[in-house]
Amino acid sequence: MGSLMLSVDAVTFLEKEGFPVLRSLLAATEDEAAARAAEIGFPVTLKLSSPDVIHKTEADGIRVALRDAAEVRQAFREIVGSFTTGNPGKGLDGVMVQEQGSGAEVIVGMLTDAQFGPVLMCGLGGIFVEAMKDVTFRLVPIERRDAREMLEELKGYGALRNPRKGPIDLAEVEDFLLGVSAFLRDHPEVREMDLNPVFISTRGVRICDARIKTG
Amino acid sequence: MNEKLSRLFSPGSVAVIGASNSFDKLGYHVMKSLVGNYRGRIFPVNPKGGKVWDISSYPSLESIPGDVDLAVIAVPAGMVAGTLHACGRKNVSGVVLITAGFKEIEDPGGASLEGEIRDIAGQYGLPIIGPNTFGFVNLSSSVNASFTSEFSRIEKGGVALVSQSGGICHLCGFLAIEQRVAMSKLMSLGNRCNVDFPELLTYLVDHDDSTKVIALYIEGLDEPRKLLDAARALQGRKPIVALKAGKSEKGDSASRFHTGSLAGSHAIWKGALRQAGILEVATAEELLDTAKAIDSCPLPRGGRVAVLSGQAGPGMIASDALEPCGLTLSRFSEETQRRINDLLPPIAIRTNPVDMGPAWYNPRNIIEILRAVLDDEGTDGVIFLAMYASANLRLADGMVEHMKTADPFGKPVIACFTAPPGIWDGPIGALDRKKGIAILPTPERAARAMANLWRVNALVNGKGVKTWDH
């Protein structure tokens, strides 16, 4: 079946592969969460980390913009509490403490199609992924022109290009897509991957969360 | 392979194996397609002997004196293997295998039989179109090696239609006759035994001067990357347009990844086709319209369109159709507007869309308006609309007269000339596909084809077109 790499593990792995990520640390306890948050610097985000949960938002597993240790502790208790009540018997790795991301959210993903082989996807991310299905596909490997067109084809392209918070350097997003394509070429063992969300802002591109299936 | 395909498509002689005088045999209809149309030698092969379609037949391929370039096989599936051996021994250049009953059937025996014939073909290096095909028509050299003789009525031109379905060839072939789409080749690859899309693309792009644009109909492929890689390698040489059937957008619902659950097969095809430089279209009608426009018109450098109409209404719906497909109404320069104003009295709208009604009885002025607009740097193409009315009967003939001495247009002109059957047929035929004009049935289809011409230009020249989706 291969193996599944999640949240902190996946983000850390991608960081080692040279991708820009939001700093992320795993905490098993409330105390640990507070310590990690201080280490990263406030504000932080806390996220449920479980192999059984794909939709963290729906599982009530995300708390954002936590400004101090007290808020982090409170958030930790809420996330773990609601997961334990809602998912008896399911596994919990802990809670991910993460540098607060900002900007537009996109999803960059990969799947291995029976006919096409490795396929790259890019789209509007965050809570809009399922609702809007505003995504585009290309076969791996891609060229710069493909990267540009993957973005241009999005219905939300206008919103990406003209966000209210300042101009995004789309060439940097293209670089990121080319980087993912190169990574996939060098790692044929990757079968399926979600980088979701990836924040893009004036400060650049940052992977916020990821899951990677190899095998 | 390409040399053999050249001989297969333009053979000096054709043997029809299974040729028959009996209407309910496909070999009868293949003979009907060849006799009186094909200029090379025809060898009917039938073990019963005698005359077939008034031509002396041969009991076997071996008994034919001289070379056979193409063998069209229409015998029962069980006899195909032996027939292919005979073709190999006779040094036939290529085969059209009409016979069905191979891997397309439910019985697994069909697939193993197909494996067997592929091996035999490989042994002799014999390219096979089919099995399970209606055949092909090569209009550029008047070869109709199919069981539908009426395909010979398609006009000779630059569109090659390569299909995974014979039915789609019949749909598009007859529409092509009706709508004056001019073709170089029309073929169904059937089960694609050893001649598949990649081989055909390479042949049509590199070795077939008569083909200017390639139209593909694709259902599903086990290894789509082969087609896409071939197209990508040929990108920018000849435009390729594709209609892909199977529009399911359903992803893998079992996937625990967003990407997997969102990746419907059609969504991947869509991205992959564009990546390969192939223009995807949504319908058979759009496939033909687009191919015809590419065959007939120069590619536009941008999406700014002038609409010239003899009546206001059709001009308005053409204008409305521009924006959804990514085009805009062009803005005329002062110079252009002055030229138009000199040709049109101020009793109609003279800005874009131009109502040419007041010049309706003056074909010279109509052509001059068209020329003024085409000269404008700010206009990339023209949609020209002429609806017949009894009083403007002579307009179309007048335009033909003026176009005779005109230089070809440097920008695309997509026109609708709409009249009751029989009235403008002559002039429509004389104007269509000449000097940069393509005639299509409706303003909306004209707009769509114009947009696709622009997209093709973007694919060929690597320029981005933002509004890609329909």
C-alpha cells in the first residue's frame, strides 16, 4: 500500500527538499504546544494532526491567529476535545503548531493516473477547493509556459492577480509549480500529494500543510 | 513507416479482398467507392472468379500479375490471418482492414485474434488501418478506400480528419459536404492495430503536403502520453484540433486526497491537450467549423473583431457572442471611420458593429468597407454577415465579381451568407475558402470559430490567451 506522510512530517520533509514552508512543530501535550508556539513566535495556528482526518476544518481541527500562550493552551484543549468526542477510536498524532500564514490560499497537488501517469494540479485552495472545483491539470513534467497557463486558466485568476493586500508575484508561483514538477520527477515513489493550502502573498510562497503518499 | 503510409494513402494499385457483386457484402460497397473514381488499377479478389463490378477478378492475391500497393480486406475475421500472410508475401505496402470482430468485441477470442494479426503484420512490416474501420478517403489523390462511396463528394482541401470512430467520420463527412469543408483525408483508425494517432500525426505533419490542419476525434486511449508527446514534438508546425468524447468530470471518490478526488479524466485530458499544443473543441460542429476556418483563413494576431452586417440584428447577436469566447469588438481608428463614413450614408450605425444596410445594393462599397476595416491596425479579424432579401439578390454575385481581382486578405474574414437553398449557392461556393474568407452557417458559430483561430495562433506562437475556457 505504500506509506502516508502527514502534516508536520510532510511539511518538514518538503522543507528539506528545498520548498518554502511555514515553520511547523508537532506538540503532543498542552505544555508542549505552548513551548513550541513561543519558539516559533506569535501569532500561531494550531491544527489537528491525524491520519484519519482529511478535512481539518470540518473536523473542527483548526484555530488561527493565537496571540499568546493562554490562547494556545485553550485552542489545544478544544481541538483535542472535539476530536476525541467526534472520532472515538481514531488515531491522533497530536497538534501541529505553526507560524501564522497569510495571503491567498492555493492548492497544488499530484496524482498518479492509470492512463496519464503523474499529473500536477493547481487551484484555488482552502475551503474553496471542494466547493468551487476551480482547478487545472497538466502532465508532469511541466514547462514555464504550462505553469503560467495553469494559473491563467483558473476562474479565480483575476483574484490571484489583484488581491487587495498587494500584488502577488505570479512568476514566483510559477517557479513553485516548476519546483514541484522537478521534485516529482526526482521522486517517482510519490504516488499522490496534496499541498493544501499553500499561501501566496507579497512575502512569497509558503506551504502550510501537506500530505504525501509514497509506494 | 512514413514511406509505406504514403503508398498506402496514394496507391498505384488496389486489391479488394472479398470484392463482391452482392449488395449485402461490404466488399460490394468498397468496389462501388473505387470504381469510376480511383484512377489506378483495381484488382477484385474473389475465389469464385468471374467479373466483379465489371472488372475481371482474381481467385487469390498471389494470382494478381504485378504489384499491389494497397489491399482492402473485407473477409470474415477467421480468414484475416491467412490473408495478411498473403499480403506480406505479395509485398503489399499497406492494408485497410475493414473486418470487425477483434478486440472491440466482448468475446476474449477477438482480442487474441487481434494479437495474432498484429504479430503477422509485424513480421512483414505491414501497416494496417483498422481492423474494425470503414476505411479511409484520400481526397487529395482521389482514393476512396472505404465502404461509403459518397465520401468522394467531399471537396478537396486541407483538413485531415482522423477519428477513433467510423460513425463520427460519417457524421462529419456528410456535414463537410453540406457545409463545404474541404478535406485532404478522412479516416477511422478502428482498433489501431499498428497505425495509431502518433504515427498518423507524424505522417500528416511531416509527409503530407496536402494537409494543412488536423482534426482528431478521440474516445479513449490506453497510453494517451504517446499521442500527446507526438503532438508536442510537432507543435507549431500544423494546427491540431481535437474533440474528446467522454466528458465525465468525476474524480476518484475513494481517494483520501483533494487532488485525487478532483481529478476527473476529462479535466486531465483538457490540461494535457493544451499542454501538447492541441486545441480542444466541444462539439463535432465546432471541430469542423474550426478546421475549415484554419484551412481557409490567416490566423488573427489578437482577439479584436469588427462585425459588418447587412442587417442590424445578426450583427448584434454576433457582437454578443464575442465576449463569452474571449473576443472583443474592435475600436476603429479615425481614418477607418472616415473611410466607412464616405461609403455609408449616416442613416445607420456606422461604428462597430457596422450596419451596412444603406450600401446593400452596392457590392463595391461593401467590399471597400471590408477593406477599410481590415486595414485598421486595431482590428484582428472580421465577421461578415449577409442575409438574403429579394431586393439584394445581386449582392453575392457582385461580391464574387469584385473579389476576382482582389488580393487575398491578410486577416481572417468569417462570413455568413444565408439564403434559401438554390439562390446564392453559386456565389457562396465561389467566395467560400478563397482569399481568406470562410463561410459558416450562423453568427454564433462564426464568433466561436474566430475565437478558435486566435487560440490556434496562441498555441502556435506561444502567446497566452487568458479566456481559454468555453
